Amino acid sequence: MSNVEKEAGPQGEESPVSPTPPDAKKKREYKDFGHDEQKPTHANVDMSLIELKAEDLYDKEKVDLETIVVEDVFKLLQCDENGLSADEAHRRLDIFGPNKLEQEEQNPILQFLSFMWNPLSWVMEGAALVAIALSNGGGSPPDWQDFVGIILLLIINSTIGFYEERNAGNAVKALMDSLAPKAKVKRNGQWQEIESANLVPGDMISFKIGDIVPADCRLTEAINVSIDQAALTGESLPQSKKEGDQCFSGSTCKQGEAEGVVISTGANTFFGRAASLVGQDDDTTGHLQKILAQIGSFCLVSIGIFVVAEIFVLYAGFRYSYRDGLDNILVLLIGGIPIAMPTVLSVTLAVGAQQLAKHKAIVTRITAIEELAGVTILCSDKTGTLTTNKLTIDKETIRTYGPFSADDVILLAAYASRTENQDAIDASVVSALGDTSRARAGIKLLDFKPFNPVDKRTEITYREESSGKIKRVTKGMTGIIIELCTRNKTEELENTLESDVEEFASRGLRALAVAYEEVDGDDAEAEGNGFELIGLLAIFDPPREDTKQTIDDALALGVKVKMVTGDQLAIAKETGRRLGLGDHMYPAKVLKDGPAPGGKHMTLDEMILDADGFAGVFPEHKYEIVKRLQGLGHLCAMTGDGANDAPALSRANVGIAVEGATDAARGAADIVLTEPGLSTIVHAIRGSRIIFQRMRNYSIYACAVTIRIVVCFAILAFAFRFNFPPFMVLIIALLNDGTIMTLSVDRVLPSMTPDSWDLAEIFSYAIAYGLYLTASTIALVAIILRTSFFSDKFSVEVPTTNQLHMIVYLQVAIISQALIFVTRSHGFFFMERPSFALMGAFCIAQLVSSIIAAYADWGFTKIHSISGGWIGIVWVWNIVWFIPLDWIKFAMKATIIKKMRERHSRAVAAAAAGTGLQITRTQSRAASIHESMYSNRVSFIRRAARKVGFGSKITVKPEELQRFSSIQAQRTGATLARNPSRTAA
């Protein structure tokens, strides 16, 4: 480009159009993004007292909190620009605490014991007490064998859960420890570097380009400072800061250098206050806890009914001895409780979390995997999540006005940009070249004027090496540049420019004007021939490359995506159009005002459900949107990267912090992505649905085995006075646990629609399978006791009572475990191959059961080994009874399950017709005492940010941020007033 000689346009004085007199010309206003400035004021109170009451803080006649000057801040904080002494800093550290969010350390012993604290475990613990304390009647010693076996079963399950939780917790702690930031602070009049956690109010800090602001502060010195507040306000463009302005922890310095006085630290910062909304959900229980509670209730009620029945029938009806009746009750308690269920589900989730880690997703709340499988709406932040959070030149929309092409305009704009220590706009212009070295190729730099808040433009004077001519290029705000231009500036040009800028603004694009002039002679400081407007660049935050595909994939999986951003409505709509999300978006004010009268939406809920997104939202808005969608029965996932996303990340069923997210977002999130973009979420959704299928398969199995054990042995006792030894039920439970753990790696196919727990369906299958298996055992016992069929046909001995116990043990152990192959498949069991781990564990368990049957002769538990003939009979009997299980499954699908689904569909349609809303299901987030009993078994990670309990909501408009900083200064000053410095005069 530099070798191409362009024909300069005619001089301004030779223009055929006579200039309009200045007083007759209309004043043009070029739209751009910015905020109103306010002049600072003093506090009209006696600052020496520093005793401001709450009403004083909001009385603007005394103190204008939005504009309180820095001098008053120094008085309030009892400090000066030389910083604090080491002793004073240490004293204030004791008063205000460290500059970080506190985390509770959990006692590992209590953590381990907590795994035995839920209703399912209580029943087993009660059975252990019965075995050791209540079973020594009738001249018999305590049942030590059953007691030891039950305790062993409890310890094995608790150890597995404890191990998985500690591993997950240690991984997250290591992640947090690696993020400990540093800060440059003035102590004893000397600058030094310390950990940010040791900062206190009154400290003087310094930061420069690339640094993260370590604490909330007011600037005392600012040199061309530009702060990226995207993590706080969601604004994609950096904000210029000057002396007296406020900066907040977590924001990033994009340009310049600054010094400031710390006004607030730790939990009292804006960062910490954002955690106030994060902490509001501490009284809720997770979705999986609710499911465990309901499945647990089903099992407990089933057991309770038959235990009460046995007490009446065995003791009152059959006049059983105390010990014999107690043994029968222990069989129901030990065999009926799915004691391994919470652990099996936890291990399944933990294995799933490891699989997700391979896709660069760290799971910090393990039950979020299960909830992700049922997510129906994904609420996504825009800046840094759907977009790159890196300003870019939109080459498709460049406007040219002079003899230069679009590529030439970009190159000249790159000349007028810094190549080192760039701000965001300079970086976007230079990177638009492709080869950044071209920004200085073929020219010799003579003079460069960087951007400053007064001139609001950059300027370069250079010598073109090919021609030797001196040329000058400037770029900056449209209004500034067009006023600077004198050559070829016509009314028509200005009308065109004004129209283009307005078009850019309506699309959310920021305009950057470029002008050019030549300088006669060799004096670089000489006046040129007059600037001529040559082009208008459009700057925007572009979508990530994979975002559109990710959104399409999410829609294919039945998950609707909504954009929820703090950026402006025009920007949100433009991004939505580029991503195919749609531009049916609303400003945040509709969340307060509601839908317009006469509009197509009758209620706010209907509007939220129908919208493609919302713009200009603040933390409580995002939180409210997610909360309302959950109230409509949807499971919501929320993605984000900034502190302003933390409350909604926490409220959502699944909070996802994207790569590069702030600590506040990571602390509130359930899943932390370590790879850029959202494509990992699609992997996570598919993976979570695979894990969900594994858990559903196990739940049907566990409930079926409960029905099978409880009903079977109760009927055997009622019909045949058959007293099965409790210890053998323990052996069945131990072998079952070992096999079922392998379900965590079983091969299953994910569904293409969001999953949900239909417990009525699960219980229906469980009852059908359980009753069928009960019939298989009762029929076998009846034939053995009432006939000589097996002795006559297979020449086997008539079993003794102890041998009959062994036959029943083997029959129950084999067919109960084989049931898992039926529950895990949708069609015939042999059509869906299980994992090698599941098949191997099943074979080993059956081998062990057969060996016990062949050789065990344990008098204490009333069993005796049986012959190979009987073992073969039991195997054949089970195979014959196993084959029809698939047909029972198909019959259930065609009758009961079909009717249940049709009834559910009619209920959903009726609800939608009545309200105009599509309500899929209602998932209450309110806690109950019963459900909270299961929380220790599945809440693997305590979210660090939830340890801070503040109740007040906040907003983050720039003027509100300034007001907030003033309130912080007042409160800190009040605290220091109550704790005056010992060294104060």
C-alpha cells in the first residue's frame, strides 16, 4: 500500500461547495458509547469527628456519596499518600481480616462419619444395634456375625464416598491455591510486593497495564488509565479512568499506570458483595438429593409395611420365639435397604467427572452432572462466553470516503496505532492486518501521539520510505476526527458520515474514524495540507469460532439457548443475529416494568420464556431470570466468566465458568471449563446423559431388589414358616455392591432430549420385576417342600433345612444380579453389549456364590453345602425364569408406562393451554429436612463463595459503582474511628 501513490483530493479552499457559516451550521452529534461525568464535591460534615450515621450517608446535602473527593477519603481512612506503617497495616489486618473470601476447613473424621448420616444408613445402623443389643434373648448370644457384617458394609460404602469427595475437594483446593495473586503496595514509604490477601484499607497500591486490580480503591494518580470492567459490568469496552475514580478488585488494567488508596478488602469488596447473592441458596438441597430422598422413602415404606406385618403374623399369629422373629425382621432390614445406592450413584458421578475432565471440564459440584442431563435452557453470558472478549475490526462493514480502499484504510489506521503496550482498540486495528509487522513496514516513524482522554485520538507522523514523503494519519472518535478535517469536507460527506455512525450504533458497532494528510518539505512538525476523512472502521466483540456450532448442537439436543448480557441491547441483537440465536431480545427494564400493555405477552414469565435474550442486565436481573425459568419447571444452566455472573451461576441448576473466568465465577460455578469456547458444554451434556442413564438403570434395579427381598422373604415366612439366616442376606448385599459399582463405566447411549427422573415409571418397573422374581423363588421353594419333583427327575438328595437355605441363597443371588442386564437395556438384553467391567464383575460374583454353595458349611448361620446337582438345578431354574424378564419390560412399556406418559402429556398440555406457557415439570428448589438428610452423601464440594453471607443486593451501573465505593470508604472510616490508631496524634 505504501508503494502506491494516491491522488490527493483538492484542497479545502478550492472546494466547489462553499463552506456553511459556522453560526448557520447545525451541530452534529455522533453517537458513541460513554457515561456522564460528574464533578467531585466535598463532604459537608466535620471530617475530624468521622462519625457518620446511616442517614448521613444518604443525605446529599451533607455528603454526596457518588462524588466524594479523594481528600475526604484519606481523612476517613486515617492515612496519606506515603502509605501505612507495617505495624498499622498489621493492626488493620486484625480489624478487617485478610483480603480474600474465607473458606471453612472440614474435619476429615466428621466428614467420614457424615456419610453414615442419612435415613438409609440409619436403618442399617438400627439393624446393627438390633443384632448386637436386642438379639441375645432365648438363651442365645448376641448376633456378632451380623453385627460385624453390617458395620463392614457401612464402612465400605462410606470409605468409597469419602475417598471420592476428598479427591475432588483436594483438586479444587489445588486449583484455588495456584491462583494466589500479588500486589504492589507502599509500606513505610517504600514500594514492595506482597500477597493480595495482606492488603488492608488505607494501603497505597500501584498497578499497570496487564495487572489485575487487587482491591477496591480510589485512584490518586492515573496516567492514561483504561480499565476492563467486563468481569464486573459485562461491558465489552474498557473504561477510561482518571484521578478520583474508583476501581474494583477483579477488573484488569488495559492501559496506563495508576496509584490508588484501598478503600475496601475481602468480603466487603464489590467482589465479596457479589457473593451475597451467591450465598442466598445455602438452604436448598440439590436435585439428586431429592431423588435419593424419594427413592429412599419408597424403600423405607415398603420395608416398614412388611416389618409390621411380620411382627403381627410371626409373633401374634405363629407364636414365634423372640430370636427367630428378630432374625426374620433383620432379613428384611438388611436385604431391603439399598445401602449402596448413594455410594453407587456418587461413584458413577465421580467416574463421569473424570471422563468430563478429559474434555477440559473440571466438575466442582459432582451432582451437577446429573442435573446437566436434564437441563432444558442454557442461559449464556455474552462477553467472553459467546464472544471472544477481544475487540475486532469488522472488515465487512468498513466505510471508505476518499481515494483509499478498505485495506488501505486498515493499514493507515494501523500506522496510527501503538505496536507495543497497546490498548484494546490499537490491538484490534493492528491484528486486522493479519501480519502485525506491516504496521511499521515501509515507513520511518517520526512522531507518535498516543490516545489520551482529552484529545480522544491517536496520531502518527512518518516518512514513506518508497517516496520519501512525510505523511500524517490520525484515528479516533468520529466527532473529534471530522472536526479536525478541512480537506474535501462537504455537507454531503458529513451527512453520509452521520448516517453511517448511526447505523453502526444501531447495530452495536463502535465507530472509529480515520483521516490522512501529507506534509510538504522535511519538517515533521510542519502543518500538513489538511486532514481528509478517508474511512470509518467498525469495532465489535466477535463471536468465538465454535459458538454457532455449539448453539446448533445444543438445540439439536433439545436445549434452548438464551443470551443474558450486561452489554447494550444493540450489541446483543447484533451478536444474536450473527450466531443464529435470533434478535428477539429485551432491555433489562422490562424485568421491572413487565410486558407492554397490548403486547403479545400477557405476563413477564411468558415474555422471559419466549425471549431470545436480555441486554443491560445486572447481577440481580440474571439471578431473577434464572429463578423465574426454574419456577416455570425448567432446569437451567448458566455460563459466564465474570464476578457479575456469580449469583446466577450459583442459582442455576448447573453453573458453568468458561475458560479464563474470574475467581468469583469459578467459586460459584459447578463446572469450570479450562478450554476456550462453549464446545465443551456439548460434550458435557452428552456425557451427563450417559451418566444419567447409568443412574436410572441402577435405580430401577435397586428398587426392584428391595421389593424382591422384602416381599419374597415375608411371603416365605408367612406361607412356609421359612426362616432365612440374616448373615446370608449380608453376603448377597456385599456381592451385589461389588458388581453394581461397575455400572459407573457401563456402555449406554445418551438420549437426544433432556432427561428427567420419572419416579412413578421407575417404581412401576421395580414393582413388576420384584414381584416376578419373588414368584421365581416362592415357586422353587414350594416345589422342593411340597413335591419330590427334583429328587425324582434329577436324582438329587432331599435337602435338609440348612441346605434349603443354601439353595434359596444361590437362587436369589444369581437372578437378582442378572436383573441388571434387563434394566440397563431398552430392547432385548442381548442387543446392547454391557461393558467388560460389568460382565467380568458379574461372572466373578456368580463364581463366588457357586463356590460358597458348594463348600460353605457355616453352622453359625444355619447353612450347609449342596451338591453339584442342586447347583446345576438352580442355574437352569434361573435361566428359565430370566428369559421372560424382557417380555415383562415390553408389556410394561405397552400398557402401564404408556398410559402414565399419555396422562403426563395431557397434564402438560392442559397447563400450557391454561397459562399460555409450556411447563415441562416443576423442580422445587426449597429445602426440606427429609431431603437434606441425603446432602452429605452427594454434595461433594462446598462452594467456596457460599461461605460469605451477605444479604444485600447490589447493582453495577458505573454511577452505582462510584456510589458503592463511597459507601465503602465511609464504612471503613467508621470502623477505624471505633478502633483509632495508637500512633495517631
